[in-house]
Amino acid sequence: MKGKYPNGLEAAMERAKLSSVKLAELAGTSRQQINKLVSGEREMTAIWAERLAPPLKTSPEKLVFPGLRTFRAPLLSWVSAGRLFHQEGVKKSDVRKYVHLADLPRGDWIVLEVQGDSMDRIAPDGSFICVNLADHRTINDKFYVFATPEGEATFKRFRSGTPPRLQPFSTNPDHETIMMAGETHIVGRVGRVINDLI
């Protein structure tokens, strides 16, 4: 990486074994433009990253932020989340699509769509939560997906105490705190809320 605007283009071109001439041809631009991006003379904008990523077989994020650790996580529905505790892993038929995530700690990550308004202060209806299935540590005031004794999944804030509670975080006063019963299990800890997946 060099120049005023460092990026990951040169490394991506080396991995894809593409010259600046060939990449320019595939992306519908000039060799000079590619060379200016490689040297860091021009900024790797989101528009350029999205245009150059497909011929390089990489993600736009890796062109703009080459040091960023990214990975794919399956996007599941709430129905699948309700069965997660009772089945061995995620089945291919449960996956709606894969989502690229970045800058999260190591773990076994899935993405779930939020339905309802019981957590709308942080995750409005229709938003998405990134859940680490490998993190079951209960920490007061942190957010988790729980499997209820009825086999359903619920997204709530954990509150320690006797007994521990699953608390909504909502603008709707009708949602009540749930006392954590012996059969309630942690599916995973929520690490991020995403309001839009395009």
C-alpha cells in the first residue's frame, strides 16, 4: 500500500493474476485509471471498489480496507433460530443467503432478522442481528438470543439477579420482563445490529 490513498488493489490484482491492462478491460475503464488507483494517487471509492471487485473475485471491502478481517455468515429466519438449540448446526435449507461481516471477534456467527418491537430501541422490526453461537457467557446488560422451553427463539437483554431476567428494550410498554426458567438456554450473544442489508 502506498500513495496518499492506500488500498488493497495491487494485492488483489496479484492474487487474481490480472495486469492493469486486463483489469481495465474487464472493468470498462483505462489502464491509466487502474494505475492511479494502484499507486494510491486516486482514492478507492465505494463506486470503484464495487466495479473492480467482481473481476478480481474479491469483496469491495477488501479493496477499500485491505487489513479488515471479513467473513461470511448465514442469514437465517427466526423459525430456524428457534430450532438451533435442538439441531446439530445449521442446515443448508435454513440459509436464506450469506452476509459479509467484518471486524467482529472470532466465533460461530449467524445473522437473524428481527421480528417485532420488543427490542426496537436498539434493533427495530426488520433489522438484523449478528449472533455468536460460540459465546454463552452471561454478562449483565448484554444482549442474547435465548431458546425458550417452548422451542422458540427470543432476542432480549440479560439482567442478572435472583432469578435472572430476560428484559425487553422497547418503546412499547406492553412488553414484559421474562423470568429465566431452568429450561431457557442461551443460543448466542448478539455482537452487532445491522439496520439494512441490501
